[in-house]
Amino acid sequence: MININVIPARNLQKSYKSIIEEVKANKKAVVLTTNNQPQAAIISLEDLEKLQQTKAQQGTTEILDFVEEHKEELKGLPANLREIADDILYGKVND
């Protein structure tokens, strides 16, 4: 289970240094609330990097799953698809 502290957002203004130090030192996320409703979170940079890596890996997995599911359809694409896309996006380039 993830280690989380929940505090009112107004405490951030009063105690931001100690809150940030706690997050950095203990890798313990802080969820900020207003009217007892979660609004935002503070996490360590290490945890942010892990989240970004996980998101990137999930994106790659989704692409691979898509390719696997549509393999036969993708075989019908022209071999020079990159050139065609570049022509459409950037205008035809004369060699």
C-alpha cells in the first residue's frame, strides 16, 4: 500500500518546507484537500520519475497490443508510408 499523508491545503502555506522535506525524506506522498475533498498531491521526484516510466511503458504496451490486434490490416499499408505522411504534413519535397 502507498504511504500517504492527507492534509488541508491551507497547511501547505504554513508548513511547506517541512511538508516537502517529509515527502523527500520518507517518500511519503501528501494529498492536499479543500473541504475534505482531494485536490492535488505532492510526491517525491523519484516517485514522479517512476510514474513517468510506468506511463511510458503502458503506452508502449498499448501500441504493441494494437499492432498485434491489427496485424493483418497493417500488412496492407504501403511500404513508403513515412514518405507519404511527410508529403502530407510538410509538403512534397523534390529531391
